[in-house]
Amino acid sequence: MKRRYHLGEMNSFFKRATAIMSDLCIGTDLMVGFLGETEEDFAKTCETFVHGLFSYSHVFIFGKGGYACGQVNRPSAHGGKETP
């Protein structure tokens, strides 16, 4: 999404912030199923969330084409297949 920071920088910042404020609540919005998203992209998103320092999330499915329109089965977080 053309962010001006990289995943490593984000993780480093979160670690420093939670070291200073142990009760810090970090949330994120996750967008999946966007046009051009690959299985590798999706797996990286899942991996980042599962192993990140997030307290909560909002998950959105991109609304035009691809997985969001049910053209292809989307892998679930547990490794199986979900039918849209």
C-alpha cells in the first residue's frame, strides 16, 4: 500500500513502545482479497498478525473482483480452504 515504512521498522517500533507502556493496546486494520493479492501476500499478512503485538483487529475483504467476489477459493488461517 505504498507505506513509507517497512515491516521491520513497524515491529521494532511496537516492541519499543510496549517496553515503555506494558499495557499499550495496539490495533490494526487488515485488508485481504485485494486485486493482485497473491497467496504469498495473504500468508505474509496472516503471519504478521499472528506473531505481531496486536491486541485487536478489524478485517476487511476488498470489494471488487478476485477473492472477494468468490472467483477463487481463499485459504483459511488454519490451512484449509474456505468457500466464499
